[in-house]
Amino acid sequence: MKKTLILFLLSLFFLILFPNTGHASASQAKIILDGTELTMPANAQVTIINKTVMIPIRVVAENLNFKVTWDQKSQRVQIQNDTNLISLTVNKKEAMVAEKQISLQVAPQILNNTTVVPLRFVSENMGLTVGWDNTNKIVSLASSNSVGDRGEGEEYVESVKHVNDMYFADNQLVVSLDSEVKPSITTLDNPHRIVVDIPNTTFSNSFNSSQTLDTNLKGTLEVSGYSNVSEVRYSLFSRDPQIVRIVLVTNNENTFEFQQNEYNSNTFVIDVTEAEDSVVPLPPADDSERKTVVIDPGHGGSDSGTVGITNKFEKDFTLALSLKIEALLLNEPKINVVMTRDSDVYPTRSERVVLANQLEADVFVSIHGNSVLASPQASGTETYYYQRSSSKDLANVVHKHLVEALGFKDRGVKDGNFQVIRETTMPAVLLEIGFLSNRLEEAAMFSESVQDKAAQAIVDGIKEYLGI
Ligand SMILES: [Zn+2]
């Protein structure tokens, strides 16, 4: 198929909604076109205006080899593709596509001398499949000739992926595949639903043993007791190319968060926790002389984290150690300790960040266990900070105490881009205490005595950093 302009039925309205409101910059957002990240000119950026994702049209159109012209006087952008002319005017919601007038959700705007248009316009009028990953700020675009449309003699190299399992729990849809895949997620209204399309994917043979598939390769997940999600259904939506589609029917609003599992990139999570549910209660007002320390046991609930060499879960290690840290900090007269979780539940990473930032905590410590299944001899302690020098100072001090106390290999203090240490605003560290994929370290990390030593070392480090 050529890059022809496809006009969708007018009734087919893709409205992409976000938790963000107003005019928010998503300047770090990336645009991925047919699997390749576009190089964006310095002045071009993805922006959210009135809950609508706006993308710089010129960079996209030019990468599709469409001809783009700009008329300064009339403030008009014209895009000529193989067959049609698209004409857009800045600040006008009316646009012309193939000599027909259509109406945009948000008028094109000029930002930094470049024109941005709603992402939805691109999907409806330029024959592209679009997706927006609000967590990672990634716009994904697929031109229609890139998906499974292969000419004669053209080799089709991408292998088909398989969904092994999926379930819905804790307001999260968890989908496990046999390889990493980026779903395209859109939202629809009347009724509200979140549509997750997994490209080039079908169900594995074992899927049917965990969830049912009828003869039409359709099924539904057990969902009850959730206020916002009333139904989750899945199907092999398309056979050529193969696309698994999952539809979450929601009662209120289509806000969701996409997360790839930190350690197993073959698993992804769509979190539909409602905004009201994610408000974290503030602890009682306390003596302002005290420093607030947030301890974050990694993972929990539906997110097991990594799985150790004897199948122990990272989430259980992080909770056990964190509870010991909490117990020690509760004895500290100058410290308030706040836990992001103290049981086997899964606050999203955003919720953990929001909690620490709302508290204006003085220190944030996220507890994890490492894993490299491919090399079971890998071992040692590593400590991550993200850019801020205050975080680096905290990392150095806590790391020193941990390595001294545990005697694990010193893998060093590293700059790492993890959400909980990136988006928190106070000194924040992420500790990879040791390797659960290493038989000796896994055994040690689950032992009371090593956990006691690690807890004391972390508390000593926090106190040294705070000067108390
Ligand atoms: Zn972890």
C-alpha cells in the first residue's frame, strides 16, 4: 500500500486524554516513526494543549517524504503527499483535506517558529497509526505501509511475538509476552475505554491454559470489585498482520499509566488507578526539627520485581529489609520515617514520587535487589543517584556503609536514570543491595543477620548524611 491519505469515518473519533491539564510542555518527548526515533530540530517539541498531544508537523511530514510548504502571510501549512493536499492554518480549527473541510480538536499553533498540530489529526488524515505513552513521553507513529504490508520478494524478518499471560489485579492490567514489545494505546469515549494494541503479536499455545480463548480467539478477564474498570476483553484483533487487542472498559475517565517492568521488559503494566485513589495521606504534622526520611521498598503486590535463583521474589526482600530500616529509624528522635508501602501492595512509581515530594522529604531511599540471570556469578552492591549532587553525596555515604557492613563486591556509585530518583526533588538514592540471581547473595539477602546489617548500615549512612 502506498502512503495514501486515509480519511477515517467522521464518527471515528480518537480522543487522547491525559491526566495533564492546560498547556503542559512535554519537551523531552520523543517521536518514534516506524520504529526509528526522529531527530528533532532544536525548536521542535511535543506539547500538550487542552489535554491534546500536539506534534510538530513539519518534522513528521518530511520524514514521510511528504512535501511541506509554509506561507508566512496566510499562516498556512500545506502538506502534499502522494495523492492529496492537506492545508492547515495556524489558530484555525478548520482544515482542508483533499478539498473537504474538516474540524480539528485544537487549532494548529506556532511554538518556537514551528507549527504543532493535534496527534489525532495525524492519525485521521495522514494514514498513520498513532500512540502516546504518557509515562515515557513517547509519540509512536506507524505509517500504514510499515505494518505487515510486504511486497513480493521482500523478506519479512520480524518474528511474531506471543502473549503468554495476562491478568487484572490492583487496578492494573499486567501482560507478559515472550519478547519486548511496545503496545500502541489509545482511548475512546461512549463508553470510556482504553484500547491496547500489541503489534505483530498473537496468543501463545500456553495462553489458553491460564486464560480462556474461544474459537474466535476472544476472551475476557475476571474483573470485579473495581470502581473504574468494569470489563477487560481481549482478542486476536487482526490476523494479517497479527495484532492482539485488549480493551479495558472504564466507568469514569480514561487515565492510565504505561509501565514496562523494570527488570523483565517482556512484561508491561497498564495502571488505571483513579486519581482519587492515588492521593497519599500525609502523616500527622510533627516536630519541624525532625528530618523526614522516605523508605521505598521496591515493587510489591502485582509487581514481584526480579525473581531470584531459587525463585524468591525481589518484592519480599525489599519489604523485609525496609521494615527493618523503619524499625531502626523509629528509634531516632530526630527522624520521621515514612514508608511508600509496608505490606505486599504496589504503589505506582509515580505515587511513590508524589508522596516524597508532597512531604518535602529530606531523604528518599529506594531499596532493590539486582539480577542478571544470564550470569549467575554476578555479585555485589551498587548505589544509584540521578544527576543531583545532593543525591550523589547521599549515595556515596550510604554506599560506603553498605559495602563495609555486608562485604559484598563494591560495584560502585553510579548515575542512573530511574523514575523514583529522577522525579523526586530531594536527595534520593536507589540501592541495589546485591544480586538475587547469585545463589550465595540471594541466600544472604534473605537471611535475618544480613538484613539486620544492611538496615543498620543504611540508617548509619542516612544519619551521617543528615549530620545527626
Ligand atoms: Zn527492583
